[in-house]
Amino acid sequence: MDSLGGIPMGRPAEPEEIAELVRFLVSPHACYLTGAEYVIDGGTIPTI
């Protein structure tokens, strides 16, 4: 990660944080989402 400039959020994600996203995506609350991508990189990859 140092060669990429580190992680802007300051730390890697905890497994529980990823699990929360997965829990949301498989719940009825996400029933209207289609074709979405979720990048879980702590802000390492710049996006617009």
C-alpha cells in the first residue's frame, strides 16, 4: 500500500464493515439497485 501512496482513510477496512455492505445488498432495502459497483479501497483509487 505504501507504493500506492497509502490508504487515504488511514487504515484497511474491517471485515465487519464489508459485512455491513453485503448485509445491505442482500436485504430488501437494496431491491431497487441495479448495475451498481462498490469499490472498497479506502479511497486509494481516485474516482469521479
